[in-house]
Amino acid sequence: MSIELYKVRQGKIVSGVLAGIAHKLGWESWVTRAIFIAGLLLGKSFLLLIALYIAAAYFLPYKEDRDAERYGTGPRKIKEAEKIHK
């Protein structure tokens, strides 16, 4: 079983990482943001959380872009077809 993580543009505040995690888990975005902020303020792993967030913001694709590639909903491409000679 693989877990595909992604960012989303809709509902993003900074880069869409936490909104993408919330979308994947079926949660409201504020829940993941609250957990992240609580982890920053209460946890001892402040730098680790920041580093993971920055890495995710850099490496994770946007869901909209991934879906456009996967299902062909991106910009339409013109076919280079040969002319028909009668």
C-alpha cells in the first residue's frame, strides 16, 4: 500500500502542503494546521518540522497538476497529422 501525498492549490495558505494532507485524510484544513502549529509550539522538534515542511513544499506535486497529467485534462495538444490527398 502506497500513500501518495500532494499539495493542493485550493484552500492553501503558504504552499498547500497542510491543505493537501487534510484533503488526503478527509479532514478540514484547520485541523492539520492546528496540529502543525501545536507541534511547533509544544514539541522539541521545531527545526525538524520546519525542515520537513520545506522539503514537502519543494518536492510534492500539486494534485491539480498530477491529475492533469494522469487524466489528460491539461492543455490540449495539436496533433501533427498528414494531409489527406484525394
